[in-house]
Amino acid sequence: MKITAQTRPLGLIGHPVSHSKSPLMMNAAIKKQQAPFVYLAYDIVPQQLKQAVQGLRTLQFQGFNVTIPHKVAIMDYMDEIDETAEAIGAVNTVVKRNGKWIGTNTDGLGYLRSLQEEMNLNLTEQRVVIIGAGGAARAIGYVLAKAGVAHITIINRTIYKAEHLATHLSQWSNGIEVRSLADAKVQIKKATCVINTTSVGMHPHVEEMPIDADWLHEDCIVSDLIYTPSRTKLLHAAKDKGARIHNGMGMLLYQAAIAYEHWTGNKAPVATMRAALLET
Ligand code: NAP
């Protein structure tokens, strides 16, 4: 990677960021394409957010990623918020266009691209169950509803949060239902795609799973946003039932690939980025 006076900065802001795999993926892509950028991670505490954003502007960043805990607060400092970020209610990518900073969100589309490329499925024919009703569920629910998935059931431990999300998503689909976690057996038995968006099963709680394994079946894709471990207890149970499985690594990869495409205008070298991700 050749750094010259023309090299423009890109980066990630969050707190903490030391665990992030984004610099590895992004710099591998930059190196592969000899793109005139460099990508660094910055640990910014919430009290420093405004100052940090002003600094990035002054230093002529071409764009940056935003992670926890700034995905909502950053919206106050954008010149524009695009439709996707508005619908999701959070920004994970900032892009400079005509001198303006535009906040967008690549999480949902990254997930969708991963699901389509890795599972090769026709979305409109799916009956989807989303487990969880937090930020990730909102991003995924939005892109699935926009993509024309006819049936989406949201199940969540705290039912009012699922109801709130369903009301929001009903702007884009009239096929949204809500069930409690305990009452989701019938929906899961009928589902063609079950997506876990909760943190249940994530390291170090690897023995936990969000639903009863007996509800899973072979005519179904089971997808888990978690990538540590790469195969959760839910995915092990799904595999045992003969279901096709999909983990969260692809979402991590493609949300980065789409951000890279926004900044550089190039098609992202996904294989290179995937290799960088898997190397770690
Ligand atoms: P969030 O907004 O905090 O939402 C968490 C969700 O998990 C809520 O629905 C919550 O239910 C549920 N939950 C948490 N603990 C639970 C438990 N013990 N039993 C049942 N439900 C439980 O978090 P998020 O941002 O949506 O992230 C959720 C997961 O997605 C995390 O594991 C995160 O690492 C993963 N993720 C992965 C990627 C990727 O690139 N692969 C990207 C984003 C997120 P309540 O409403 O009842 O609290």
C-alpha cells in the first residue's frame, strides 16, 4: 500500500474499537485495488463525539464508519440522512458527496447481500421469522420488508418492543406479525427462514439458544447474526435437523464491502476482504 500526499483518510469511530476487524478488511481492499485511501480506527468516547466529527471534517475524511455507541448520536452531525438510515434509525457509514456528509446504513443491505449470495434464495417466496427486536432486527426487518418478503413474524422476549418494531415496519409491508418467544412454535414450524438477531448464544454464553431446538426443521434456512462463535448452539441444532445454516460473518463482510463501494466508487474485492477477515 503506497501512501502519498494524495492519500485520503477513511476510518471507524466507536468506543471501544480495539476489537474491530474493519481496518483489516478495508486496508486489504485498498491495497488490492491500490485505491488512494487509508483506514484507521479511532476510540472516541461519547463526550468527544462532536469534537471528533469536526476534526474528521477538517481533515477532509472521504467518509467513515460509525459503531457502538455512536450510531444514533452521529445523526445530529450529518448534513443529510438517507432513506435507509432514516428508516433504520441509525447511521453506520458516513459518505462525503459534493462536500456534504451523508449518513447511511449498510447493515441491513450487507445482511441481505450475504443471505442472497451465500444461500441463493428467492426472497419474495420466504416466510421469515426474526428473533429479536433490537437495532439489528430493525435493520434486517426493513430491508426484508422493502425487498418484498411476504410474511415476517417478529418474536421477542419483550413483546412490546416487537409490537413497536412491527408497527414501524408496516410502512413497507402488510405481512408483519408478532409473537412472544414462548408462543412461536407454529410460526417457526412454517418458516422457510429463521433469523436470530439476539445476542443469545454469543461468546461467552455459547450454551444458550433463543428458541427450542425441536421447533427447527429441514425445510428452513437458519441464520444467526452472531459470528463468535462461528457456529452457535442454534446453528448446530439447525444443522442436526438438516436445515441450511448461515452465520453473521457475511453480514460483517458485506456491510463493510458496501461502505467501501460508497467511498471509492469501486466494486469491493469481497474475496480479499473475506480472506482478511478469516485470517484474524
Ligand atoms: P440490541 O439492540 O441490544 O437488541 C438485543 C436483542 O436481543 C433484543 O431483542 C433483546 O430482547 C434480545 N435479547 C438479549 N438478551 C436476551 C436474552 N437473554 N433472552 C432473549 N432475548 C434477548 O442489540 P443489536 O444491536 O440488535 O445486536 C444483536 C446481536 O446482533 C448481537 O449479538 C450483535 O453482535 C449481532 N450483530 C451482528 C452483526 C454482524 O455484522 N454480524 C451486526 C449487528 C449486530 P429484549 O427486547 O427483550 O431485551
